[in-house]
Amino acid sequence: MTKETPASTSRARFVRRFLQNPLSLVGAMIVGGVIVLALFAPWIAPYPEDAGASVHFDRALQPPNSAHWFGTDEVGRDIFTRVLFAARPALVFVVVVLALALGIGVPTGLVAGYRPDSILGRVILRVTDIFLAVPPLALALAFTVALQPNLLTAMVAVSFAWWPWYTRLVYGEVLRIRKEPFVEAAVALGQKDSLIMLRHILPNVVSPVLVKATLDVSFIILLGSSLSFLGIGAQEPTPDWGAMVARGRLYLPEAWWLTTMPGMAIFVTVIGFNLLGDALRDALDVRQ
């Protein structure tokens, strides 16, 4: 008979809680569907050439029909195709922003939380407070406008505004964990600070960071779409949900599908990641 370890018991409890929540399955299916559609867009899209700079004025502004499920835009490009391809830069945007934000926020939070009274810890906290005082959208706008507006600049700008939230989260968790007996025992044994932070503290802050990162995906997508809507994100001919909504508003209310279809894509994707994030938070809650 195989003896269960604490790790296997925790995994089993997590899986059980996750599967018991119907909304978690809905969120997982939506997120999985968006990822699959983005990866296989060139093979799923009926008019893959419309993801570029193609022009078909003979079929411009057609409403949704059997040939074009989401209709066509002002230059005749298939909106369904462009909505599928627009999922790619949206997901790349999320991955890059989270990678940069976590790469900065987690190490700085670890250092500041483990040595809060040191000069370095105080400097990190003061810099973090300065960044937190400025709304992320305003900071991203200022950074993007100062440089060349494009998708790469927008990703760096949002990352620049997002890392302080992870610094504060990790800082608070480290303050709590560093008083635990297993950390004090490691200190008493003379282990190096870097080893204690990486081996004993960091694994215990992964769960809250993972939950926040999942919940942040929806906000990052909305922020990236907002920058593109304002014309300082992804540029033509790259398909982008925010840019499609911005151009489509010029043809409202007659050509309603120009804004409705990419807007629904944003809505469904955000809902999916929110449901998945809520499910992960509940499944990882050790107090339940």
C-alpha cells in the first residue's frame, strides 16, 4: 500500500476543490479555447490572408453572413479571421508583461521582506510606493508616448507599471513566513540568506503569486486593449482587439459588428481568466 505524502495530499485536495467548482471548469474551457484558437489561427481562420494588409473593397462592410460569420471591415477583411489572429498578440502581451513584472517584483519583494530594516529594503519599498501612487494606465501612457508607439513598447510600459504590485504582495507574504519556525531553524543553522529565501521562503509564496497572476491576466488584456484603442499599442496591419474596436466606432451604429465582435472577444476572454483565477484562489486556500 502506497503511503500518501503531504505534497500528494495537497495536490489531491487542490484537484478535488478545483473540479468541484463548476465555474472553474467553465473558466478553464474558455481559457483553453482561446489558447487553442490563437495557436491554430492560421489553420482555423477561413481567410488567413486577411490577418495582414490585404484589401477587398468589393466586400467591404458586409454584415455577418454564411461566408463571413462576423462580417467584414471597412476594407473588406474578414473580421472572424482578424479576431482569431488578434488573440495571438493579446496572449503574447500577457506573457511578456507577467514575465517582466514577476521577474522584477518577486526578487525585490523577497529582499525587501526578508530584510525590511536594511537600506536596500527601504529603498525598494519607497520606490515601490512611488510607482503605486501613479495609476497603471497613466504610467503606461506616459512611457509609451515618450517612446515609439508599438506593441513592444506597450508591453514594456505595462510591465513598468505592474511590477510594484507583486513586490508588495511578496513583501507581505515574506514578512509573515520569515517568522515561521522552519525559517528560524534555517537561520540558526547558519544557512545563507539567499539559500533561505530561495529554498524555504520562495516556495511558500508561489500560491498567492500564481493566483494574482491569473487574475491579473484580464486586467492586462484590458489595459493592452485600451492602449491599442488609443492608438499607442499594436499598429496596423497587426490584428488587435482594441484597435478593431477603435476603428469600428467610426461606423456605428450602422456597421455594429465592427465593434461588437472584437468587443465580445475581449469580454469572453476576460470572463474566462477571471473565473479561472477565482477557482485557483479557492482551490489553493488552505483555510478551507
